Amino acid sequence: MSKKEDSSFVLTLPMNTTHFDMFRFDKVFEVSRKIQNACLGEILKRDRLVQDNKHYCKNVRCIKTVKNKIQKSKDKKEIMILETELRSLYNKQKEIERQFGLNEYAIHEFVAPMKRHFEGVLDINTAQKIASRAWKAFEKKRYGNAKNVYFKKYGTMTSIEGKTNKSGITFREVKGRYLVNVIGTMVPIKVREMDIYAREALLNIKNIKYCRIIRKMIRGKIRYFVQLIMKGIPPAKRDKNTGLFKVRLGKGRTGIDPGTQTMAIVSDHVALLRELAPNVYSLEREKRLILRKMDRSKRTTNPQKFNPDGTFKVGNKDKWSFSTNYIKLRNKLQDIQRKQAAKRKQSHCRLANVVLRTGDEFFVETMHFQGLQKRAKETKINEKTGKFQRKKRFGKSIANKAPALFVSILEYKCKYLYAKFNKINTWTAKASQYNHESEAFEKKKLHQRWSQVGNFTVQRDLYSAFLIKNIGESLDKIDKALCDHTFTNFIVKHDLEIQRLKLMQPSISSMGIKS
């Protein structure tokens, strides 16, 4: 029986580690890496044995046959009989996998002797959590969410965690001091006096579910943090000077149209077209130069890996050799990527707070960003030039701007502020095509950033957000009556936002704003 899901939040605090603590943690993380790789290797070995079993293969073929029959059948009674048969086939499949030890709990049993070998370095709960992590990686590949599973290289293990706050990795308050016990090593935790949020979160230590230790490289130095996974909702953030709450919900409906680089927000009070994470590009030039230096260094130290024309030799399995300078550059690149990720998340959180002030009921268009990242499969030739068209799509934009991260942050904030967060049916609503004046669906090309609605010319993304705001109760159809009632107010807010954007002269062409 699956556990009941309850709300939780994460509090991250820096650890005040000594040289001895860091030496000890390095050993713990390296042992964890070896255990995870051993578990992953064992899972893949057992999976191969299962795939070679003739009874299992026959059962898989039967499952496919029954599924095809269900899709083709139109008789309800026949479908019910086939579904019952399908359930029994799945149970048989699980039984065969259990016999070969291909399940999560069998891997927990496999890891127990290894834990005893590393007695005093890892506890059983942490070892089992590492085994579960290896199992989840395998499941991603198994269900088509990943192409392959990868073993952890030396020094790439970045986190370990326990199961409870009772044994293994635990958090305690002793005589007013906060301490983390990492398998026998007591490490003090830094909590600033002015950090109201952390102080309020730590008022009830009994709410801690379990602890996670994070290892990060910051400006060339290894630093350790503890993440406390806590029950309940996070305390509302306050201004340290006034003590007032930083975020307060507005009132009314708000429509959000997510793009690959922008976010259009429309409510009864405001219309906004904002660039996502505008400050992440400030480090792109430095990142690009480092990548070039790394490539030159790699080619110099590994000439046997490349052809005379500069292309990579396919099939060459010689060991890579990296210079000291290359390793320094690689660490510097990691630090830049860390800064970009931190800036991106901080920018998203700030924009989410702005959005929360616009209403208390939010409607978002669901987007399949993973599909937009992939290269186009079809090969096309440009009619004007006769050359092949590029297959690249929105991979780099999505990697830099992370629109899905913004949507998940907003959804999380709505959850603990008790605001309504609704995802509309994109396929039936067709907010980017619908015209509420003519009640028709008009397909637009990607470069068309403006729409003609009656006598008004409106920015495409803002108009889509307006339509999303006026979605019907079933979340699959635009409510025309609501659109007619609020359209005049939208035009006023729309024109104000366009004037603001023209003064700012945004660099993103998808906004369609010309100086």
C-alpha cells in the first residue's frame, strides 16, 4: 500500500565543517558512489537474466496482444474481460521479476552485506536509500524516460540522505546549538540571527522527516550543506526590517501563457509580458570562451583521439588525458553553471511572487517543453536558397530560461498559499488560435506576433493569456461571455504594457516589439 502524500518543504543550511569533517565526508561520499554503482550493475545483470527468460518473453508478447485487442474492441463486456486478463498477466510478470530479484526490496537485501563491509562509514538506512536511487535510475530507462543509465564517476556523488531523523543522518538541538550527526560525526550548523525564515522553520524539530547532505563546489572550494525535509507548509517569508509578509495574494483570475523565453500574465488589474531570467546571459560569453579553451587543451593532450581534419575518431577507446589547466577550467565552468542556475531560480521566484500578487486563481496552459527541446526529425530544403534547413528548435532557449521550472515554482507557491492553480486543456482550448470576436480558430505562423481582434491589434502572447484567464469551468473551452465582458479592460492594460516594452526596447524578438 502506497504512503499517503503530505505537504513538505526543504530548508537548506550551511555546515560549519573542519578539515577532519571534510576528510570524513569525502570517504562517506566515495563509499556511497561505489555502492550505487554496484547496485546499478547488479540491477542491469538481473534485468538481462529476466529478458532472456522464455516464460517472461512469452508473457510480454501476450501483454502486447491483449493491449492491441483492447484498443480495437468496442464491446464493453469484452474490454472488461480483456482488462482482467491483462491484470493477471502483469501479476505474472511481477512474479517472474520477483523470482529473479528484480525489484526495489530485493536490491535493499543485496546492499545489506556491503553496508556491513563498510561498517562505521554508512548506516543501513542511507545504504538502502542509495539502492533506491539506483533502482529509480533503472526505472527511468525501463519506462522510456531515459535512453540509458550511467555509472557515477569519481567525485561526482553530490548528495546522500537518510530515511528518518531517528538514526544515521540526524538533526538535533543541543543546549541552543544545532548539530547534524552524520554517522557518528557531529557537525555544527550555521543559522544567522536575522534569518527569520530559518528560525521559524526550526521551532519544531519533530517535523523533520529526514536529512540530506549536499556537496557543492563553490568558487573552487568544496562546501557541505544539510537539507532538512520537513512536514507541513513553509513559514511565510517576512521582511527582516519591518516583519511584514513579503508575498500577499491578490484577488481574481489570472491567465498565464508560458513561452520558451517569455511569460505572458493577464489579470483584471494588470497585463505583463516578462522575459524569463534576463540575467542568465551575462555569463554566456565567459562560458563560451572557457569551452573553447577546454576544447583546445583536450585536443593538444589527446591527439590520438582526433583525425587530421579535426573530427573525432570513432571507435578509439584510448584513455583520455587531461592537463592540470583543463581541470581548472572545468571547475571554473562548473562554477559558472552553478551561478547561472542560482540566478535563474532566484529570478523565477521573484517573478512568481509578482504573479501571486495579481490574483488568487491561476490558469496556465500546459506545454510539452521536452518535445520543443528536441531537434526536428524531418529534413526540409529551403525553397528560396535550395539549402537544407536547420533542425535545431528551442533547446538552448529552454535550457537557459527553464520555463517549466517557473511553472513548477508557481504551482508550489500556490499550494502552500492555498491559491487555486489550474492547468487547462491545451489541445481543445487552442488559446493561440482562438479569436473570441469571430469565434473562429485561426492558425498563425511562428513569426506572426500580433493578432487582429475586431478593430484592435493585440500582442499574440498577451491575448493568449487573456483567453486562458477566461477559460470555462471545464478547463477545455474559452468562455466567450467572459471574454466580451473583460475585453475592454484588457485592451487598456495591454496598451500600457506595450508602451512600457517599447521604452525598454527588449532584445527578444518573440515579443514582437520594435523600437
